Amino acid sequence: MVLEMFFWDHAVGERVFELPREVLVKLSVLGCVVVAGVFGAFTARFSILFMQAMPGLLARVLVRMSRPRTQMC
């Protein structure tokens, strides 16, 4: 849990999760969007689930499925 909360954007997190730092940052931000959307759906309006949480979840899945670009020489 400490690794996921504090060291996800350090070299240790890159090694453990086997993802580049940029991808880890994107996944973290999109995770916050999804959590905020679910919270908003339960506390304010249910439609927030479809307007915020679902697109955030879809983007998170697509980012996770994407392959890192190789550098051109």
C-alpha cells in the first residue's frame, strides 16, 4: 500500500509496476477522475457516473493497453 500511495512515481514504482513514469502519472490522474465521478454520482447526481467516471475508466483502460513509443534515432 505504501508503494502504491507514495512511491508509484519514483524509480522503485517504475521497476515494480514495469511501466514508464509518464504512464504511471496518467493512470494516477485518471484514477482520481474515476473516484471523483463515483463519489459525485452517489452524493450529487447519478448522471455524473456516466459523464465523468465512465469516460475516465475507459481512458484509464486505453492508457494501460497502450504500448510505450520507441525513440526514433
